[in-house]
Amino acid sequence: MPEARATIGKKEAVPSGGGAVPAAVAVDAGPAPGKPRSLWSDAWHDLRRKPSFVIPALIILLLLVVAAFPGWFTSVSPRAADLTNNYLREPELTHFFSPEWLGYNQQGQSIWARMLYGTRASIVIGVAVTVLVTVLGSLVGMLAGYFGGWVDALLSRVIDIFLGIPFLLGAMVILVSFDTRTEWTVTFALAFLGWTTVARVMRGSVISIKQSDYVAAARSLGAGTSRILLRHVLPNAMAPVIVVAMIALGGYITAEAVLSFLGIGLSEPSISWGGDINRAQGQIRIAEHILLYPSILLSITILSFLMLGDAVRDALDPKLR
């Protein structure tokens, strides 16, 4: 009997003479195509390669660490006042992270320590207002956009009423009624007036999504309203809302600083960059560093959040891809 032979990638000779059959070992056809990425994974794939996202993200991460653990960066209390420390003395810029590094204010308090502890108030208020605004605005906008009819008409009129109230002026009217204004007082005042933009964005997004085929399919299969809203509508409508919320976060930090600068934001013993800038404006001609350093840190913080929001918007917008 002739001896059988087999070669990879060729035909195999069968001893019985019944013809040739494909070889048992197939030729490698290469790697299988990868699984398509989702919108969020595709956006992250692009964002992590953009300096316009990485740089502000690192700055914000550092600010979050400072806000959570300001004592890691200084051992001086921001409220400790020593009038022997002359605020007219030039800052000792070579003594990094020391109380003398950025000098002292009029009360002999370390500017460096007050800047660090002021980060906590600004970040906490900005993040807390953004979370409350996103939750409330998303809920109202989702209900108005999905149900339509009289529900949409009623909620839209409520949104229009709040939109007619000037944001900062309305916050001032609310805050002046409190004798002591803490971080949470300012947070609820800003959130009470700031949810309307998110609601309108969510409403428009839900109106376009509820007409999609997968929503109609879920409805035809007997899915309930709550399941459709939570499993199909909400996850697909959140992308523009998240972009708006991230950009607005910098605006809320600005609003807190402006209110504190005007003297109707955070009150003592709370520490705010806006309050320190307000107290330093009278000495700008003789000790400009008291005003300069908190202003620079406030500008960097706001700019970082705005750049981060713009980068996320570009990554999630299919028209800009």
C-alpha cells in the first residue's frame, strides 16, 4: 500500500485513490477583525492622545488632590494670623511650598496656605452644583422629551420661568437672605437656578432618540416605560448632557468666585479665592502679589475645566470626527 503524504496548505493524497480533499491544517488567514468600539471607548481612544485633553486633565487631577488633602502641601493653618509678617515684604520665591513662598496678606496670613485651602471650596462647590444640576435637569428634560403633550408643555413653561431669572442676580437675592453662607448654601443657590440648560439639552436629545428603531423595538416587545427610559433612552441621551455639564463646571466655579468677590458668597470662616481677591484689591498698587496669585490660580482652574469640556465635546460630536 502506498504511503500517504500530507502537506500544509496543499491537497492531501488519499491512499484509496478517491481524489484529493482539503488538508486538515488550514492556512492562517490572519487575525480576526476587532470588535467595533462604542461611542465612549472610541472617544477615550481619541482623547488620551490629545494634549488639549491630557494637560487640563492632569491639572484638574492635581487640583482634586489639593482640595482633598491640602495639609499635604503646607503645615500652616490658612487662618493663622501673625501681624509681624509684613505683607509689603517681597515673596521669597526660592522657598518652595513654605509659608513665605508667596508672601503674606494684610492680616499676616500665608497666601500659599489660603490658596491651597481655597481650592477645596471652589472644587467642592463646582462639582456639587454640576452633579445636582445634571441629575435634576436630566430628569426634567427626559420626562418632557419622552412623554410630550401636556407634560412637555408644563415642564417647558417651568424651564422658561427659570430661564427668565438672571443667574447671578437670582443667586444674589437668594444668598443675601442667609446670615451665614457655607459651601452648601452657595451650592444649592446655584443649582436651584442652573439646571435649565441641562434640561433643555436633555429634552432635545430624548426627542430625537425616542424615535429610534431600538426604542420602537423595545416598546413592541412589551418593555415598560421605566425600562425603556433607563436602559435605552437615558444612556444614549447622556453624551451631550455630559459635555454641557463639564463646560458649565468652570462657569459655576466662576460664579462662586464672583459672588464671594462681591461679598455675598462664602462668609468667614470659609476660605474663597474670590473673597481673598476682594480683600486684596485695595493694596494692588503697593502689594500686587496679594491679588495676583489667587487670580492666576482661579484663571488656571477655570481654563482647565473649559478646555477639558471642549475636548470631550469634540470627541463625542460625530460631526467633528
